[in-house]
Amino acid sequence: MAYNLQSLITILQGILDPQQTRWILGQEKPQLQSLLQKASYLQQILEKTPLLTKIPSLQCQIRDVANEAEDIVESHMVERLLSMPEGVNFTPLTPDVLLVTQKLDSVIEQVVKLVEVETNKKPTGSSWSGDGASFSSSKSVVVGVDEDLKQLQDRLTGMQSKLEILPIVGMGGIEEEEDTTPDVLTPDVLLLTQKLDSVIEQVVKLVEVETNKKPTGSSWSGASFSSSKSVVVGVDEDLMQLKDRLTGNQTKLEILPIVGMGGIGKTTLARTLYQDSLIVDHFSYLAWTTISQDYNMRSILLSLLRCITGSDYEHKGDGELKDILYRSLCGRRYMIVLDDIWSTTFWDEIRRYFPDYNNGSRIVITTRESDVAKYADSKCLHHKVQLLSESQSWDLLSQIVFGEEDWPHELQGIGKKISSDCGGLPLAINVIGGLLSKVERLKGVWENIGNDVRAAIAESDKQFLNILSLSYNHLPLHLKPCFLYMAAFPEDYEIDPLRLIWMWVAEGFVKSNGDKSLEEEAEDYLKSLVERNLVSVITTYGGYGEIKRYNMHDLLRDLCIRKADDEKFLHVKNSTFSNQLRRVSIHTSYGMEDDEYASSSEMSLVRSFLLFVELDRNVLPMVFTLRLLRVLDFLKMNEYKIRMFKIEFPEEILQLVNLRYLPIYCESLPRSGISRLCNLQTLIVDLHDDYCPTELWEMSELRHLIILGTRLRIGDDYMKKIVLKKLQTLRGVRISPSVIRRGFLESIPNIKSLEIWYEVEGSSGKSEVVDLSHLHKLQTLTWRSSRVPKFPSTLRELNLGDCVITPAATTALCALPNLEVLRIENCTFESNETEKEEANGEWEIAEGDEFSSLHFLRLYDCYMLVRWRADETNFPRLRHLCIQWCFNLEEIPAGIGEIPTLELIHLDKYCSDSAVASAKQIQEEQQSEYDNYQLQLRIIS
């Protein structure tokens, strides 16, 4: 369940922030403080007690009360802002706040009781007093039950080995009212539920092994497999690499993590290694055990010992088992397979019992969690299992369905479509292959399955989604809403990480933690989803350097959409809407113009509305009624239609005062009123007008302002009215020296990404040097002006345009210790300031000048650059060199080829023949003289 507690907490913290100036709080302040205290307390308990996330009824209660509290508070905020734009008084809250606080109290009381059970504390009539921490310490008075207690103790501690149910029956106490719908699970039922959960998870794991990996028989006792063979395709290269590592000359105990998403074949690969004759002969002992999420250390120890000694040690204590395991492995070369590890806690518990005698022992672990693999051994190389290619998928499906038989000709077309739709996931291919092998071999039957392969997989094997769901269930609470939010993006959509992160922040999913900004925390969230193999990174290299986008495997995305809908978190519209919508993403225009859609009452509480299709303008009135919206994204709306209707800026948007995130295409911004969007954090505007309303610089909540299509001119009438402490991104503005002198840079002290066109004064193009060195958080800068500014040492990425680069400027660039990316566009170079006319066109990097951290260098449209003098000492860590539209550059310095880290030289067709020839010569010399075939040369024609 993706709880919304953090979102509620974020809203309340914003209202109660002592530094905010919008709200004047009176008698309602204690109510809001109490609500915040309780929500925060509940969140802390849930984070510390993962068991509670496995109780569906409790999850639903928490979700519903959190949503209700959000609705009450935000509706009140919006009402006040619309009726009184200045937002002077918050005004007393409605009785609904007291009611929702009482509901939160009730939930907390249930949670506290369940925590007592979880921590094996005897409930002592604890009472939740409503302050978030106060419990009654009084004991219950118990009279006349001595005989009952003795009988029950005898039964509880007796020799009965079978599970026994002990009903305690009687009429309700006089002081109690009958309640036929108990809200809290009793301790014995909860403990039984825990045991059942553990059994179910083991069964699910075994089913995964049985259906996907075809384990070898029913004698699964740590390492005992039958002789039946699984269908294994596309792992020959993996097997060869792993066998080399397992049997190599490394004498120290080595950890070999096999990492990948659920169902990708990690266990298959590990088991194939385990059964390989070379491996069997190489090691004295081999042992296998499966861990799973809720592991039992005693069972794991017994499993390993059965593999190693062949004996059963059920009568031994846990301490003795650990000692026996350690002593059994001492002096022996062993290979241990720990399949399906989920937590670092388990590794800490087990690691000490695997001795290292420098005899070439190995431990193979399989895990979906990259951070667990890294924790096991930070220096070891992870083996990342890849999805199957289309040809490998076809081969695997063929072997499962037809074995050695040939495919019937009439089924080949639909068969290839089905294998392709599995997305290279072996588990999916095994499941659909099992289905196809059972149905009639008729084209019509197979086409019915092929019409929706993913649905067919889910319906034919209910455990399939359970196996994938394990990764979602194991997510910590703060990552669940972030994962489900990704269901908003269409299939195969490449997600911009900044856009995703800013949406998460706008929705309030991200918790402030220490010195990190919300965006930095969100970056860690995204990294965690990648490390858990729930999200994939798409990295491309081009003329602009490395570009990262993110997406999800189609089957994981299906799971994400299903979970988001089940939990009433987000609805993806493909045909019709469901009830109680909070977030909506539109992937199809089907039915969008229906009156029912436009007047849907279910839309009134929507917080995110994302449009990925071209919509007609008559849909906009409905969108503008969604007063609680935080995220509104219709950047994908058809530009032609908007231009046709001459929309400058929909005035109705100014009524959406709860907005936090808004990307929009429009002709121009409104002359006044934009500051009514006082909660706006991110504004991305594709403009065709350079007018900049002064109100824009009064919006204190702005974190990211990006202007596309043109550049906003901040006029000389700019007056510093407020310091935009939260502004981190500002792109697409044109400023003059007078604006700088009026204190513009001082008004953005925490800026991290800045793009400026700086207009010098007078025809001579002379102006004072702009000092940016006080912007201590600035990491990315785009600067377009004839004069290079003074840079802060924090810069990591720098784009220079229209500048004159002198030797002094080059030395200043080399002095930036953290600079990793440098792009130089349409700049001129001077090698000697006293002989400019003769020296123009030469970029000479002096001996001793060193770009110590630079990874990427791009020279673009530097048509006046003729000679470039540099060597490997000037760029010791350069990996990627890109040269484009530099017509007159004679050659690339030969010393560039000596840079040990250089991986790619990228040239386009507008480079001179001599420059291309020099690049080819560099590559040839590296190959012939140094056997360096890692250096790639890319020439775009």
C-alpha cells in the first residue's frame, strides 16, 4: 500500500512553517499541530514495523484517513486563497478536522496494539491519549482465573506437535458493547497470519523455481536436484564468464553476486552453474539454500548442513548449528549458493560462518537488490543478468512449446509476436509457453492469446504477478508512491529524470532529511528503484554528451498500473474512469470529448492530471475545475491547435492556486495575476514572447523556472522585492548589467542550475566582469556573453556561448576542481592578448594548465578555431571528445590519443578532412602501438 502520510505531513509542515508569511494562524494552529504530530508519529511506527504493511484492512484505513485529511486541509486552503488572494487568515477549521483527527487516533491505537504483539510485549491495557506518545502504565485487575491460566499454560507448552487452536469462548463483558466487525487482529490470529505469510512466500518461491527455472525434482533439500533438464537459452556467455570466476586463480574467498529483476533467470543461471560437472569437480563442498524475504535462519543453517554433511541436525540449537557449519567448511574449498537474498541484515548474520582459508572458495548470491550485492562485497563485480534478445526469446519459446519439432508454418507469425511481447523476460516466456503447449494448435486460438499476451500470462499463472509483486511488497514505504507514480507514463516512454523528480516533490512524496534538498533526496529515491531493478536506465551518447532517461519493463509497468489502480492511487485512462480518482493519466483520446467525462464528479479530488495525447480545446474547461490539482501537465497538447486558437495563457489556470507543477505551451505569460499561483514550485513555459511579468519574481515557492522557445528579458525596472531562497533552476533569461547591479544574483542565493544571456552595454561590447563566485551551490551554468564571468568552484557542468576565450580564461577554467562537462559553442580563441589579430583562431592550453576532473569536452560551431595545442597532461581524465561544425580546425592534437581514459572521439561531417584524418590516425596508433581497441571513433556523415 502506498501510504499518503508524507504528502499530508508536507502540507501541514508548509502551513506551520514559522518562516512562511502567507498564513496567519489563530485558534486553528493547535488543531493543525496535533494533526501533524499524529501523522508524523504514525509514519515513524510504520517505517519501523514492516509487518504492519502486510495487513490490508489496516493499510486501507491509513490510506483513507490520510486522503480525507488532505482533502479537508487543501480544500480549506484553496477556498481561502480564492476568496482572499493575499491569504491573510487561515480562519478556523471545520469540525471535519476534529473528526479526521479522531479517526487518526483510532488508527494509531490499532497500530500501537499491533506493535506490542510484534515486539512480544504483553498488552497492558495501553491507552492512546491522543498526544502521540502517552500510554497508560496501569495493570489490568485479574481475579478468579488461576485455574484457567494453569490449564491454558499446560496446553500451550504441552507435547502436542501439531498446530492446535485454543478457543476461549464466553459472553462479552458487561462493560463491553458487541462489535461484529473488529478493527484489530487479535495477537494469536496475527501470529498465525505471520506464519501463513512465511509459508506462502516459500511456496511462491518454489513455484517460481518450478515454473520458471524448472528445478530438478521434488527433492529440493538445499542442493538435491533431479536429473530433468530445464530449458536454458541465451546464457552461454554468462556461464563462461562465471565459470572462469568460480574456478580462477583468485585464492581469496570471493563473492559472486548475480543481479537482476524478478523472473529474469537468476536462479536458473545459478543452478546451471551448481550442476555443471566442472564446478562439481572443482569444489570439495557445494551447498545451496533459498533465503526469501522473511527468512528463517535455523532452516537455512539446516539446509546448508544437509548439503555439506548429509546429516540432519534438528536436535541441535542454533548456536551449535552455526559452529558446526563453520567447522565443516574449515580448510575445504567450497561453493555456497545463497539464492534470493533481500536484506543486508541476513548477510551480516550469515557471513561470519563462511571461513576464508585462501583456497579459492566462492559464495554465489542471487538478488534483485543491487545494494545488497554491493553490501556483500563493495569491490566485487556484479553479474547483471540481461533480458533475452528477440531471437533468444523465440528460441526459448520454440523449445518450450515444440521441443525438437518444427513450428507449423501458419503459427510462426503469431508465435513471433507472442515471444516479442514477453519483453525478453524468461519467466513470462515460460508461462506463455506452458499455456501454448496446452491449447489447440489453431491460428485463431493463438491469435486470441496474442491479442493481449500480458493479460494471458497473468490469467494463466496467478503466481506470475505474485513473483513480480515481491519486489513491490519489499519496497520501504517512502518508495512505494514514487514507484506507483511511474504508472502515469505511457508504455515505452523514456522518462526525463528531472521531470519525474519535480513531480514527486510537487506531490509531497519526498521527505526532507538533513542538509539534502528535496530534489537530492528524490534522486536517491530514483537510484534506489534502479538498484532494486524496478526501473531501467537508458543511456545514450551523442553530440551533447551522456543523456539518461528511465523506463520500466512492460510487465513491471502492468504490475505498477494494476497496483496503482487497486490502491486508488492513480488511474490510467484508456477507456473509462473508475471512482474516487486522485491522480489521472491520459494515454488515449478515446471518449475524451464525452459530456460524462467533462462533468465527472469523481474528478473533483484529483491531484495530478497528466496528458500524453493531443486533446481538443473543449476539454480544457473540465481541467480548470480541478481546484485541488498539484500537478498539471499538458505540454503534449497539439501545438497547432493551441496556436490556431491564439491561446496566450489560459486565465482559468490562475484559479488553480494549489498547483505545484505546470509545464505549458502558450504565446505569452499574463501581464498580471501569475503570482496567484502562490504554491507553484515548477514552471516550464514554451513561449513566443519575451515579456517577463515582474510578479514572477515574487513567487517565493518557485524552485524551477524554465523558459523555452525564447528568452525572458528582465528589464531595468526590476526591483529586488524578495529573495527566492528556494529557486534552484533558472533557464532562459536575458539580463543586462543594470539588472545585475540591482542585486538580481543576490536574490537567487541557492541556485544550482542557471542559464543566462548577458547583454553587454554599448557598441564596444565592453562591460564589467560578472562575479558568480558567491553562488556556492551553482553546479550547472550556461553563459552566453562576450566576456567570461568569475566562476564558483562548485561548477560541474559549464556551457559557454559567444565568448572570447583568452589564455587567462582558459587558466580560470582549469582552476575549477569539480568541472566534469565543458561545452564551448560559437566562441573565438585568443592565444596572446597583445597580438590579437595575428593570434585569433588558436586555442593553446599552457603547460601546467589541467582540466583535472573533465570527462566530456564539446567544441561546437567554433568556425574561427584553426589550431588547437594541447596534450594528454591537459585532459588527464577525458573520456568523450566531441567536435561539430568546426570547419577550419586543422587537426586534433596527437597527444589527445595518449589520454588513458579516452573512450570516444565524435566528429560530424562539417569537420575538415584534415581533422578527420588526424582522428583516424590517433585511433590507428592506439591500436597498432598500444593494442588499445577501446578507443572508438564516430564520424557522423
